[in-house]
Amino acid sequence: MKAMIIKEIGSSEVFQMSEKVKPVAKPGHMVVAVKATSVNPIDTMLRSVELPWSENLPEILHGDVAGIVIEVGAGVADFKVGDEVYGMAGGINGTDGALAEFMLVDARLMALKPKTLSMKQAAALPLVAITSYEALVEKMNVKAGDNVLIHGAVGGVGHIAVQLAKVLGANVTSTYSPANEALAKTVGADNLVDYTTESVSDYVQSYTGGAGFDKIFDTVAGDNIEKSFEAAKFNGHVATILPISDPLQVALKGLSFHSVLMLIPLCHGVNHESHGRILTEIAALVDAGKITPIIDQSDYSIWEVAKAHDLLASGKAVGKITLTV
């Protein structure tokens, strides 16, 4: 089979087309004919810099995949040949990813693709949907009536998180930049905050009466995490997807701080079933019209993955960058 592989860490130019042996199903696994994948920041980081998982980096990157099952291994009962599936199932920790014609996947990490989405659209969802679900549902237990702040209304994770928080019944405030104002208005937040002009104290006063938000999901992190700590109520919850440098405010405000890393099942071999379960729930919400991925207008094949990585690095993409076979 054809695949885009890397032999070393570096710029997007390290990708090269190669012939690889087509995978064969093994117990608990399936072979999927890849139809689409998407670019996540973790993909570009794995390609370009040393990370905790670099030592066991596979040649074929990209975890998000949507495709068609062509072979089922022993012990797989929930899928059959011909099923259209999606998941986040490789591209890290020695497991080859989706930049190839075929991908071997652990069936527990997969779910039936939302019927109302194309392969291209479905491939945009797994990592960002699982991350949003883990943060909002499993970590912070967002429920009806909660005042929730989500940073990054149109980010890859943020735009799904806003929609999921609304499904959960929360009152949602989300930050955006002026360049994306029109798109931000489409994701369903109750209140939108232009972070370039509104101070934290201003929007805390406007939308919580000065008390602070019950639960905050910071998909931006970095220096922005201080804004999240400032915006949280005493004894509130803050979740983020990146490390923090100074936990002082967590202690001073009695916050519950949650770190979200959806890669744990892939990297440590635990709780694989959670991914399939979450994606099954997400597919039902998508087909019910409650969650819709935002897709960048670029049109790349997986053989043009270098261009897709460069587009993500440029900051000019609007929505998830997807690639098709």
C-alpha cells in the first residue's frame, strides 16, 4: 500500500511517499480502508519536536481516521466488513496512523461513523470530540444550569466543546477573536466575548454577576490559563489540555483543576473502550443535529500532508483541516 511516512523529526518536508506492507487484521483489531483524516496540533508536534512519545514514534502519523472496514479480526463483535467507522486510533506510541491507504485499528477505539456526515467531516471529530467530552462530562460533570466559560469558540476543540456544553444544558460563554466573529456566532454559545477588547473582570461581571464561572474549559492555555483562574468562582472547576506553570491560583481559590489528555488509552494501553463509547454518543448527537464540525475550506489529499501541516502552522485555517484519500 502507499503511505506517507517520516524517517526523522523535522519540518513538513520530512514526509515522503513509500510502499508499505498492507496490514492484516489480528485479534481485537480491524483493517480500515482510509477515506479521510484530519490534522491536529499533536500531529504537527510529533512530526517536528521531541515529545514524551517520540522514542516510539511510528513511521505513519495521524490518529484521526474515517473509513470502511475491510477485514475484522477474531473477537471483534461490534463491527463487520463494510461498516463506515471513525476514531482516533494511531499515529503515536508505535502504532501506525491514517496517512496510508489502509490502517490497522483497535476496534475498541472505533465507532460507527455519524450517518449524516461525509468521511471528510467525520474525520475532523474524534480527537476534538473525545477531548471535549472528557473535559466537560467526565472531569467537570457539566450539568444543566451551570455557568460555563469555554475559551476559543471556533478552535478545533473549542467549537465542539461549546456545542456539547449546550447539549448538557449549560449556560455557555465563549471567547473569540474579531476575525472569527461571524463564525463564532454559529456555534451556539449564549454569550460571546471578544478577548482582545473585554477584560476578564468585565465579562465575569456581565455574565456571572461578579461571582465567577462554575466551570471553565481552557482550550488555549499557555498564558491564557491565568485568565481562566481569574474568571473561575471560588471552589470552581478549570480544565485545560496543556500543562500549567504556576498552580498558585488553584490553591488560593480552592479550585478543582483538571488536566485532559485523550492520548492516555493509546499511549498506556488502558481504558480503550472509553473512546468507542464516547464516539458512539457523539455520533448520535451529530445525527440528531446537535453537534456539527467546522471544516476548513482547504482540499488536500493525504499525499499533500505537508501542505496541510504548513496551513495549520500558518494560523490561517478556519475550522479543522481534513485530508482525503
